[in-house]
Amino acid sequence: MSWPSPLSRTMRTMASNLSAYPWHALLTNQGVEVGESGDQLVAVCPFCRHHRTSFYLSPEKGLWICKFCNRKGNGPKLISLLLGVSYRHAAELLEGRSIPYATETEEREKPTIQLPEEYEPLELPEHVGNKRFWRYARRRRLTLDLVEAYDVGFCRSGLYGGRLIIPFYWKDELVSFFARDITNKLSRKVMTPFGGKQGQFLFNLDRLNRKDVIAVEGAFDCLVLPSRAFASSGKRLNNTQLIQLVQHGGIELVYLCWDEDAVRDASEMTARLSTFVDVKLVLLPMTDPSHLGRDAVLRAVAAAERTTATTRARLQV
């Protein structure tokens, strides 16, 4: 009788742990929706949060990659990065096929988001160091009042050099920030920090207290109508954000105000939202709210139609 070698037993055990590990729950806990494509799990990348599906994970092999930001690695590395634990602890969690419960994660220090070291507040008077950032801010319709109210700043150098910074606070806690390239020459227009939680919250929703609100994609779009709008940081609301919206309280009507290339996603979202609130779909021309401006967006909102199964079907064509 031939016995399997210790190495082959170890490899089979590892493979068994990989396939049995709750990868789906691990990713869902990061506030991203998870789907399936063949034998792979697919999702919005939990690191770069690119708005389109770019993250692929093989539960059988424990290998993963984001085809947008090019992060990749094995199972323990993913667990380590997402849960903020050591690689050794991640390997133990993989072997135990577990994700720490809230009581366990509270025992370790929670990682905090901080603004870049190079961050400077955008202030007056204009000078050589901030003039180009003011020029871009005004082009994106940011007034001095908005800049001060939302702590808008910039970085001249470093990882976020040449970018305007919009901090993302949720009830006074910094959960992420948006770093927008002002040159339109960099490969990534918008960057967010590693560990940013923009996929778990809705930008500006905590400042709103009205029955009708406007859902837009990005922070710049939101600040066109800061007293009425919130941003989803992408072309759709994930489950975490949807729950947050419903639980916000008092909201009876949501205007989905996404640009034309997101209409298909918007029409799908109306079907989900309409279970909880009335929904109207705002059809914009070939641009976004921050380029149209306040008055044009309000006209489009006023002309919005309440969505029905018939209108959603028509938009899918």
C-alpha cells in the first residue's frame, strides 16, 4: 500500500481550505457586490473601487487580480489586506475557514484613513502654489463657500501630486477621499486611498434632510447641488449603500441623475429602489452634472419621469 506524502496531504488540505473559505462573504463585507463568472467570483475591486467589474478571484486556487489597478496575490494576502491582520493570522483564518466577527475585530486597533501628508487646504489668496488648483476648482463649479465647507484641498507632490482632494467624511469621520487629476493627462482620473470606504457610504447623504434627494455618481456632481444630492462613487448603488439610503429616514423620492452612458445601470437600479421609495430617472445629455451646472440639472430633474416596468424596458433597448 502506498501512502500519500506529507506534502501532498498538505496541498490537498490547503486546496480544501481555499475552496471552502467564505470568499463571497469576505468581499461582501467590504461593501462590494459579488457575482459569478464561470468558476470565478467577480466584483468591483475592493482596493481601487473602479466603477466597473475588474476584480476576479478563483476560490479553487485562492488567486485574485484586479485588471484595473493590477493588484494581485494569493488567498492569505487578500485576507490580510482586507482585514488588516498579519499574513500569519490570515493563513490561520484561511485554515479555520473563518472571518472574524465584530467582537473580534473590535479588539484590534481599527485602521484609520488619513489625508495625504502633502495635502494643503485650498485657500485664498491665490498664489503660485495653488493658482492652477483654483482654476480647476472653478472650472468644476466649486465656489469658495463649497471649498471651505467640504475642506477641499490639493497636493503639489507625492502619490497624489497634481490632484485636487475632496475629503469624504461620514458623520465627522474621514472614511475616504477623492483625488482628481487636474491635468487630464494621468492614467487614472480619480484616485482613492488604500482602505478607503467610499463603497460603504454615500457621499453627502449625512448632510441631507429632505424627502426628495438626487443620486449622482461623483463628488463633483454632488457639489453642483449640495443641499439636495448625494454621490454613490460609481454608476450603481451596492447593497450596503442601498440599505444606508433606505435607513436614512424620511426619504420618499429619489431622482437617479446619472449621465447617458450609465442609463442601463440606472434603469436596473430603479427596479431595486422602487421597492422602498418612489424613483424618477433623470435623463442627461452626453455629459455629467458638474459640467452642465446647477440650472441645467434642475431643469432635467423637473422633467424627470416616474419609472415603471414599461419605461425601464424601453431604456434597456
